[in-house]
Amino acid sequence: MLLIYNNAAAFETMAEDEKSAIFTQVDVLMKELQESGEWAGGEALVDAARTKTVQVRDGGTIVTDGPYLEAKEQFAGYLAVDVASEERAVEIAARWPDACRWAMEVRQVISG
């Protein structure tokens, strides 16, 4: 699984041509992954400000608005890929536009 981290506020300040270039990069990579059969799924997430954080403490449920993390960069979406190696997953993550501006995380999914 490739986890996408970005900064929504910073993205909103980008020029339209820069945003368009990002989406073009994503489209190229998505087409490649679909054609190679490595694409297994993925979704973008709503803005982190619409997040609910749920914690259970002392038998009570605490629900707070917004992300738990105190950071500008937040989990923004994910790609699930079915690749032959961790190296290939890292290669794909390095090509994802958010990796150049913020971060991507590569994590193996535990299959049950």
C-alpha cells in the first residue's frame, strides 16, 4: 500500500498550471499501473478538516473533529498495488507527484 501525504492548504495556493501538471503525472502513472496489472485500487480522501478522530479511554468513546496529528501534512489517500517487490513499490511511490512535495509511505498489507 502506498499512502499519500500532502498539505491541502499548500495545494490550494498552487497555480492552476502547476495543479494541472500534477494531475497529468498522476494520469500517466495510473494508466501505466492499470496496463501492467499492478493497480489494485485506491482512493483520495476528503480534506483532513472533515476527519473525525475516535479514541476509547476508560470505557468512554471520545470523538473529536479533525485529524489527530499536529502536522500540516496529512494522510490524503492511498494506492493499493500488487507488485513483485518492495523495490517496485518504492519506485512507484517516488514517481507519485506528492513524493516530490510532501511524502509517500510504502507499507505491506498483511493478508489474512
